[in-house]
Amino acid sequence: MLRSLAAIGRVLARVWPALLAWYLAGQVVRAAVISIASPIGPESPLAALLLVPIAALAVLVSYVGMFLAVRRAMPVYREVAEGDVEFRSLRDAAAEFSTVLLASIIPFFTLYALIGLLAKDLSDYARSAFRYSIGSENGVLNVGDGPLVVVVVVVAFAGRTLLKIFGSRLPKWLAIVEIYLEATWIFVAITGLSGAFGQVIDWIENRRVVQWITDAREFVMGLGEPIRRALESVDGLVPAIAQVVLLPLAWLLIAGIIYTRTLANIDHGRLVSERISKAALARFERLPPILRRQAYLVTDEWDDIGGPFTESGRLIGRAGVVNLAVFMACYGILFAARQWATWLIYRLVGPHDGWFWSALDPVLSIASSLVVEPVRVVLLAIAFDVCLRGWQSRESQRSANSHTPSVPETEISTTASA
């Protein structure tokens, strides 16, 4: 891993323009979609539910483009892909992008929501739409609430399923519609679940048992300064672990899904044992014929989403604890460097009025992202290339063992008797 990380500067110098172009394009489209939805949303809440998911989808497209742009600088990936790291034509690029996007939407949008970017999209939309909401009876701050969420999720999911069933008979450009419907139902469903989950949390926090636990904790913290500091350090340890361990692994998983979806020659064998597979097949044969004929809906879904997910997870899991620890340390250093650089800029600029910071903050955020995001994508690509190297070594060893000539039993018995 350390030898691979030493090449990060060379990789950046090679792919920096492409990474910058992809990232800027995603941010520009995101901002444009929010600007278009803002004047329409107060009059029609349905417009927000149908337009805002495109903003998140634009960010995903930009990251997919960034990861695919780095692959030509990944030596192990180039070897496994047999040099197939460039788009041969516009049609090949569209086909590859559609397959990668469909496999990446669910994990990316889930991570997008967990790290607060989905809430940021909704917040940016709400702040922008608030200027157009004067005199409107519809609330722009409640995007994703109410029964409209269920309707949008059901319709988008049904449309996406129909396109998957009849996709082979339809024009190829309808793959864009399928990607949009997939992004819409997932985005809106996650938004609705987030709102419902927040209400559940509020309900739990108001229970008497929770209040007793809170009072007991306050009592323990009041027993002495060492105890209070120990409990506070534990409170601060949880978000630190999430930031240094869980977040980089989640991003590495998404990078792995993108890369494994473009590698057709990776085979990790069975996910379950042969005995379980035979038992499941026997149960499947007892199903009615009409259900067996529709089984491809489940198997195709697994090939599009479940397969890349498990393949990426296995590759990451077999990379080794040391390699993963080095990767997470580098990810943490990059995160800390961004925080310290932002703090230093604030100190150098000095105190100013609120209007000054409201204008400067977006500029500083964009500037830091233009520097950090390409570095982060290259770091993730290099880390996954190390994972591929581990898989490649195992495959070579397995192939060598399978070709090792075995000694015939007659020769063994003759040698033993002699």
C-alpha cells in the first residue's frame, strides 16, 4: 500500500484535468437543477420531488466519471482489464455508464443521506425556493413529507420495473429514463424514511425510560471530574470512528462497485455453499411455472446491484488489515488537512460582518473541494487497486496449484514398498 501511495502525485498529474472537469460539471448541474426547481416548487411540491433527485444523480454521475477517468492510471486494473480502460465509442461509453450507474445508485444515495449531503440538497433547495414562496400555501421546507412521497415512490419503482422487463424491446435511449426513475424512487424513499426515522427518534427520546437513563448518566458524570472526562471522551470517540473508519470504507465500497461493474472477468466463486444452493434450487423447482418464468426479475436485480456489492466487499475484505489501516490513516490525514487549512484561512482573513462570510464561505468551500476531491478519488482508486492486487495474487496462486502435477497412486505405493 505504501509503495502504491507513493505514486499518488504522478497519478494526479496525469488525470487532474479530467477529474476537475467531471467534478465541476456535477456541481454545475446540481446548482442548475436546484435553481430550476426553486421557483416551481412552492406552487407544485411534486416538482421538487421530481427535480431535486436529479441534483443528487448529477453528483453521482460526476463521481462515476472521476473514478473511470483514474482507471487508466491504475496498473493492476489495467492488467486485469487487459488494457480496456478507454471508451472506444460514444455508444460504449453510454452503455458502460448506464450499467455502472444502476449498480451504484442505491449504495451511493444511502451514503449520500448518511453523511448529510441529501439534507444539504434539500436545505439548499428550501432556502432558494423560500424567496418564491410568499403568498403560496405550500411549504417548501417539507420536501419529502406526506402521502405524496408514497405515490412518487410507487410510480417511479413501477415504471423502473416495467422498463427493466421490456428494456430489450425498447429503444436504448430509454436507459436514461430507467436511471432517472431508479434515482427518483430511492431518493424520495430515503427522504421519507429519514423524516419518519426522525419522528421515531423524537418519540423514543420522550419516553420515561430514556429520561431515567439520561438522569442516571448526568448523576454518574457529577461524581467526579475524571469520570466526566472519560464519558465525554467516549462521546467524542463515536463520531471520530465513523469519520476515520466507517466513512472511508463506505467510499471504498462505492469505488469498488464502480470498478467491479466494469470488470467482467472477476469471479469470486460461490456466495453460499453448494448444499444451500441445491436446496434453494429444489424449492425453486416446486414453484408454479408462472413464478419460475418471472424469476429473472430477481436474478437480474442481483446481477445489477447485489453482485457488484458483494464482489467489492470481498475484495476489500481480503486486502488485509495493514493495507486497510494505512488507507484509513491517509484518508484521515486528508480530512484533517482540509479542516486545518480551512481554519487557517479563517484566521488569516480575520473577523468580518455576517454578509462578508455569507459570500466568502461558498467560495472557500468550492475552492477546497476542487483541491481535495480529486485527491480523495485518486486515493480511493489506489486503495482499490491494492485490493485488486491481492485478488490477482490469490488467483495466480490458485491457478498454479491447479496446474501442479499430482503423483500417481501406483508410483506412491511403489516408492513406499521400496
